[in-house]
Amino acid sequence: MKTDTLNPAELRAAGYKALANALGPLGMARFLRQFEQGNGDYTRDRRKWLHYHSVQSAARRIRNRKKNRA
């Protein structure tokens, strides 16, 4: 197949077909999920989430969970 003449939609369809043939439908779906773009700014959000937690407080929470399960 000569891919340099395909428009973006045709190229995408050919790529999906090639993936499905090579990996099967489930494998193709698993592969494509790896490249989900998502949204937002993970780095900024992560800093907000971790700002309130120190290593000591995380360790304390882990110990408390282990104690409560015993």
C-alpha cells in the first residue's frame, strides 16, 4: 500500500486495520489505550496532591492501614 497518497482519515483507517490484523481486536484496543492523551496538567496537579503529604505522613497512613487490617 502506498501510504504517502492517503489522506489522514484513510491513513488512520489503514493503521487500525493493520493493528487489528497483527494484534487482534483486544490487542489493538489495549495498545491504543496506552496512547490516550487525557487532559489537564498532571505535573501541576500532582504537586498539589503531594504538597500536603510528607513521607512521614504517608508512612503513618500505611502503618495505620496495616494495623486496622490485622
